[in-house]
Amino acid sequence: MLIKEKLPPLFNFDALPEPTYTGNGLTDQDVISVSQFDTERLDYIFSRAGEMRELVERVGSTDLLRGRVLACLFYEPSTRTSASFISAMERLGGGVIPITQGVQFSSVSKGETLADTIRTLEQFSDVIVLRHPTVGSAQVAADYAAIPVINAGDGPGEHPTQALLDLFTIKEELGRINGLKIAMVGDLRYGRTVHSLTRLLTQYDVSLRFVSPEILRLPLTIMNQVIDAGIDVRETHDVADVIKNADVLYVTRVQKERFTDLAQYEEVKNHYEITPELMAIAKQDMVVMHPLPRVGEIHYAVDDDPRAAYFRQVRNGMYIRMALLAAVLGKA
Ligand code: NCD
């Protein structure tokens, strides 16, 4: 129309500078496995997480993701992972659809398939965080969804965002990753956090010690990845064998829900307990970590020890998830 033609353009889009932010290749991507993270991408997420920490400490929140919505879909119990994703999204100014208090209240209890639930939630949201008991379920969801899916634990498979926060915690606590002796203790067979963290660590120059009862040894496929990476590695049944030299003691719960034979669980459930007596023979700057929840693996008397990092680790989870949500949703 004539009048319109005479009007100057409201906004000259061509005059805008080219966006330089790339999200380090994470924008619009699913986060399914730690294999997506090379050291460059890890450094990027860690430095963004450091900025998120500063932001939270200074002002508490921002509006970076205002108007964006996260759907949090948990088919397995969770406290830390779900709460930290929700807090992360809200501190970035976004909104949350929380289906975390038991999918029994959602249409899943009516027999809806994962595919249909995912295709429904993506109508309302910009990113989906999924926890599910089946290995590979996050990839299945990602195949159905056009929006990014973040794996918050697929059965005994992977838990990539936990591994990111674990590695970030090691770096924050000890100032480095290369050169460290890291001991993992407990349920190495079913513990998905151990699987993901171990895979991430194969990219670094570390020594690994795996401490478990015989039936809970690290799966062979992951052990082979460790060996192929040329890492100095040893397995043992006894924490006392490794605690003197360890820089990091990563303790885990025996994953009761993965056992088909509960009698077997009963046999191994109380196998390890980190006590003040054990801590007395550890290095003065060793760091004790645990993805939590703990069910007896670390004595409460250890909590006051400055080397007990597990609650600082929890907080780091929020910063890492803030960094990840911002990256996946294309915001610097
Ligand atoms: C872990 C998990 O769910 O795999 N918890 C968590 O996410 N922090 C560890 C566990 O449940 O033992």
C-alpha cells in the first residue's frame, strides 16, 4: 500500500551485527550422553557455570530465559536433579512444567506412551528434561521431540548433567583435573553417575581406582574405554587400599531399585562406610564427593570435615544446569 511504502522501515535488520554467540555448538542440541562433551565444550560450560555462580551470589536471578518454558518429566524419584533444574530455570527467568512428583498423576498412569507424552509436552515447552528407568529412553524421547531433550538419568545408563557437575566440583575444589588420583566407591555396576563421570574422565590425564564388591564391579564396556584411553587403573574391594593416596573419593549408594534379587542387595548394601577413622588416613586436601542420596555410605560425623564436598557439589548442580539451559536455548 501507498502509505506503507512511504514509511521508513521500523527496524533495519540488516544493520544488526552478526550474532557471535554459538553456545559452543550446544544450541538446540539434545544432551543425551557425556560423549557429546570434549574438553573444549567442558571448559565452555564450566566457565559459564562460574558466571552463573557469580550472578546468583550477586543478584540471585536474571531474565535471560524469560518467556521460555522447561518441562521436567521424571518417571523415577528425584530430589536434587529435579529441584536444581527447576531452580536453574527460574533463576534464569523462565517457567517450569514440573511433572516430578510422580508420573502417577499424569496421563502416564492411563497408559500413555513415552512418545506421546513427549510429543504433548513439546507443544507447551522449549526444552524437556527427562528421567526414565530404561536405558536409551532419553534418545528415544529426543528422536520424537523437535525441541531439545536433556537426559536426567536413563536407568543404569547415563546421567550426563550429574557428571558435568561432578567434574566441575572436582575442578572447583582442587583447582585442576589432570594429575589427580580419583577413587570411585560403591555400586559401580548400576550407578549411572559413575558411568558418566568415568567416561568424561577418560579425556583427562588421571589415575582411576574402582572400589566395589565383586558383583558391583564397573561394567566391562566402560572398563575397556578406560583401558583404551591409556589410563592408569586398578580395581579393589577395599577402600583402605586407596584412601591414602586418593585426591578424590567419589562414594555412591548401592542402587537397590536395579536389583532383581533383593537378597543379593541385602548382601552388599552395607559394604562400605566412610568414617572419621578412615578420613584420618586420607590426604589433608582429599575431597569426598557423593551424588546423593546417601543411605549409610558416609557417616554423618564426616559432614563437618572440610573435605566433605557433597553439599557444595549439590549447589554446583544448579550453576551447571543454568549454564546448560542457557546454552541449549541459545543464550550467552
Ligand atoms: C543419583 C541418580 O539418580 O543417579 N542421584 C542424583 O541424581 N543426584 C544417584 C543415586 O540415586 O544414587
